[in-house]
Amino acid sequence: MFGFFYGFLLFNNLLLKRITLLSDTHSYMDDSILKHCAHADEIWHAGDFGNMDVLEQLQRLKPVRGVFGNIDGADIRKTFPRDVRFTCEGVDVWMIHIGGYPPRYEPHTINTIKQNPPDIFICGHSHILKIMRDPSNKKIFHINPGAAGKHGFQTVRTLVKFTLHESQIADVEVVELRNKL
């Protein structure tokens, strides 16, 4: 009996959530994206899915959390909100498609950032990979995973993988996908 209980405690201390974060797929999905998503516990998408087919392919692999982006149609907008705030493994996460960068956030995000800052602030839209702490509020870890799709000016397609464990973000990894051409 003690061995089972001890094993259970060890297992609980090792609980973590593996996240694959992507954005701006713009109706594009390939095996390289799906491969990284298959190894996650959850997939997070920061908007501009492009179509329901992208969402359905991701949902066949793992649970998907997301927000709609500026190019997403009514079907995606009915499925996901403009922004979402949630707690995962003790980490307060706020995700929105158009959010800006520290310290120049978009006007519709500034008050929330100042009054109720999240631990992780995620946005997409720019197609520019950026991972940084907010210099004016070191609590906020900002992530823009860049663009996983082929549409846009980015020359390298990217996504971000990380783990959440005991209220901390860890093992942050930028994944460069095959060139968009």
C-alpha cells in the first residue's frame, strides 16, 4: 500500500502540460505542424486559422484552445472567442490574436495588462516570432509564435513548444518548420 501511495505522489510531482502554440496558419496545414502537435497535451492557436479544416485536423490530435483572428470567418468565430483567459497548471494565460508587444500593447489590451496582468500573454497576427519578458512588468511572459502557415511575409514558418509545471513555464523551444516556398 505504501509503495502505491509513494508512486502516486511521485507521479503527481511530475505532472506537467506540454503545449504546442501556433498562429497564423491561414488555411495551411502540413505533416511538420501535425508532428509537433501530436506530441503535445494541448494545442493552442492564437488566431487566423483560415478555415475549419485546420481546426478539425488539430482537434483529431489533441484538445485545442484558441481565439479567432482577423481573417477567420463566422465558423471559427462561433467556435472561439476574440480573446480567452484561463489557468493551466497554475499559470494565468491570456490569449488574443491582435495584442501588440511589450511595452507597446494594442489599446484594447493596455488596461487589462496594467490592472490584471497575466503570467503569459499570447498573441499572433504580426507573423513575427517574439518571446520576451515585459520590461515594465517582469511578471508577464509574452509569446508570439510567428506564423505556421505559408501566407505572409515571413521567410521561416515557426511554432513554439513549452511545458507548464508547478505554476511555471519551462522548456521553451522555437521550432522552425520547412521553408514556406
